Amino acid sequence: MTLACAVSKPGKHRVPEPKQQLILGAHFPSMGQHIAAWLHPESQIDAGQNFSYFTRLAQTAEQAKFDFVFMADAVATRDGNLEALSRWPQYMAHFEPITLLAATAALTRHIGLVCTASTSYYEPFNMARLFGSLDHISGGRAGWNVVTSANASASFNFNRDEHYDITERYQRAREFVQVVLGLWDSWEDDAFVRDRASRRYFDPGKLHRLDHKGTFFSVRGPLNLARPPQGYPVIAQAGASEDGKELGAETAEIIFFSQQRVAAAREFYRDVKGRMAKFGRAPSELKMLAGLNPTVGKTMSEAQVKFDHIQSLIHPDVGKELLSVDLGGADLSGLSIDEPIPDHLIPEKTRASMSRLKTVGGAAQQEKLSIRELYERYAGSRGSYSVVGTPEHVADQMEEWLTTEAADGFIIQASYLPGGFDDFVTLVIPELQRRGLFRTEYTGRTLRDHLGLRRPGNRYAQPGYSHSPEAAVTNNIAT
Ligand SMILES: Cc1cc2nc3c(=O)[nH]c(=O)nc-3n(C[C@H](O)[C@H](O)[C@H](O)COP(=O)(O)O)c2cc1C
């Protein structure tokens, strides 16, 4: 975690104490996180495919010294009730994020560039090449959010009739990540000597074939790209199931998670970090970032007016569609929004995300909220922590989450963009900086530097490594 010196009290000669600082990522889901974001008069109506708009957002985040921007992704449009979806365009038309971030790299200098790519629908060789290239292009600022794709729609675009079940997709993801890491080690850091005098471009002893043969993948290697500047681009993950938490504890350096209460976040944080020891990892090697959906005003009433305004824009069909997706496709179309969802429509299991089902289904069953009350609760937060208030109030909550080990930082998910994010940057960031909770300048060059993560060494260059193929197992090469 990043450390800064707390300012000592005036007039006293105290030794400054190191103060833990927040890690902040900026999530830009097209027009915003709220299901009615595109109806907000200040949101960017063509956001998903407007490059200059995205550049402006990324530059704003960089001026505010964010650790990274984050682009989520799915390799399909969202499926469901087309009538409702035609009023909820999020992710229906948006840029492929690795391409987008590669272009953004040229127009930014410091900020980390993190995006999603699915282990269910890519090949490890492509993935290693794509994120390795992004890391080179950006000078060491790339991060890969490893998802298994909870959304079944993607399977129909990739030669399949149905999605992998959750166990299989996480087994595949685990092997996938090991192969990608192995491919990034194909070349030792100093393999390319590029020496005209000796007419030698690379040192053949520093080139390594992976020769991976596993359950899901057979990949010979080596990668046709020099080792990335960060060694490995930063690995992010966002799984919430048992399988997801295990994969995160084993391989992730950032975890995104959604919790609505600080106590539940603390439990989740302890749970995941507690799993790391069995993989030989220290808790500090993983930064856990909670989703935060802030609505900020100079006064509480100003913030509340902004919140009420966007809530008033929700179309009831879209509200129902949001709930239907989280309830595994339950048909709510004939129901009144002023009544609760009947229990028989709430499934116990779904092939989609169980964590979302538990959150929404649990609230529907236990609190007996009306459909309207239920969709209003999740319209902006989508299961993350929602806070409405003054900069001081928002900063108080963030400080509490940080100092009580509920999170190492946050991924900011503004309800509408750019306005909701600009409010956070102009009002909350200075308050966090005043408290010494957030950096005022970048001190490092790479995303790993920003996050306080070490650069991993190349497995083949470790002491004790033998170059004979028989030694692959003792060298701990992914098999
Ligand atoms: C902040 C955040 C960002 C996420 N981004 C994506 C994404 O871009 N693509 C995706 O398919 N899933 C994304 N997810 C969903 C997770 O990858 C995961 O599927 C979900 O949390 C359910 O966990 P499970 O897969 O272990 O059931 C995201 C989740 C969170 C909390």
C-alpha cells in the first residue's frame, strides 16, 4: 500500500508518522454507472464510441492523480427484453477496450490503463501479446482485469451453445493466467542485446519456450514480444464466488469488489486476504478496491437534489429489466412496480452471477420492498457502495473503509459522466489530499509503482534455475 507522511501538529516537533493512502481507480462505463445515465442532460449521449470524450475523462483522472482508469467489457451485447434494452444502451455499442487504452496511452503520461478481457473467450497467446503490447506502448502502465464472463450471451459468439459452468470457467481461468504469466517470461529482461558490433540481436540463452500442455491449453511459446516493462502487467480480478475468491487470492494484485456496507466489506476483505497465505503470498501483494458510487454536492441538499434527479429519470421497464437480469431472467413484465416480487420468481440458483442474485434476491425476499424501491436501490450503485453528500462526508466514509481494513482503496463509479466524475475530482479529491489520504503528485512511472507493487522477476533468471527441459517442474514453470 502507498504511504505518505502525516503532517505533524503545528508547534510540536513530532516525527511524522507514515500514513496509509488510498488507491483510486476510475471506472468509466460509457455514460455512467446509473441505468438512467444516458437520460441525464449533462451526460455524453454517444459515450461508448466517442474517443475524444473518453480521452478527456482519462486526462481528468490523470490530473487528479488517480492510480488508473478502468474499462469493463463483455464480448457480447446484453441480451434480454429488447423493448427495455432499447431504453438502456449501456454496453450495447462500445469500443473494444484494449484498442481504446492503447490509443489513450499516447495521450496520457502517468495514469494506469486497466481493462477487462475474458479467459473464457480469448486464447492465452493472444492475451499475453495484447496486454504485453499495451504495457510496452504505455511505458509500463497496463493492467488486465481477468474475468471469466458471467454473462452467457458471449458463448453464442464463440462456437458454443451454452456457457461453461462456473467451476469449469474458473479452472480454465486459473490455467489461462499461468500460461499468460509464463509467456511474459519468454524473454529474460536483457535478452535483446541488439549489438551491431557482434552482429547479435538477441542472446539465445535468454529465450525460453513454455512448452505448456495442460487440461485446457497447449501452448508452446515463446511469445513474439520482449518482456513487458512491468515484468507482468498488473493482474486484476473481480470474482465474488468461492472459485472467484480463490483465483483472486492466488493470482490477483488488484481485486474489485461490491459491498454496500462497511461491515460486510471488512468481512470480504479479511476472507480474501486470509486465503493468500496458502499460495505463499503476503496480504500487501493484493490491493482490494471497493466499488464506490458517489453523488457529491457542496451541501447535503445540493447532493440530494442531484441524486433525486437521476433517480427520477429511471424508466420502469428498465428498472424491471435490471432486477430481472440479477434474478436469472425472471419475468417481471406483468407485475405492478408498487408491489413486491413474489417469492416464487426469485430463483435459488442461477448460471449468471450468484453474488448479484444473493444481493438482489435477498433484499427482495427479506425486506419485501416494492419493485420500484428495489430497482431504485440498485439503479446507480449496482450492488456497490452508494454515498450521497458533501465532500467531507464522502471523504469520512472513504477514510473509515481504509482505516478499518474494509478496502485498500476504491474504484469510483460515478452515476453519470462526465459531470458526476468531475464533481468527485473537484470536490472530494482536494479533501482527501488535505487529509493526507491521497497523493498530490505521481512519484513513480509505472502502474506497479503507483500501487506499491514489486516488479516480478523472470522465473528463468531466478537463482537455481536450470536450463535443461527435465528441470521444468523444479523450476516451477506452469504445466
Ligand atoms: C468493479 C467490478 C468490475 C467488473 N467488471 C467486469 C467486466 O468488465 N466484465 C465482466 O464480465 N464481469 C465484470 N465484473 C464481474 C466479475 O468478474 C464477476 O463475474 C462477478 O463479480 C461475479 O463473481 P463470480 O464470477 O465469481 O460469480 C466486475 C465486477 C466488479 C465488482
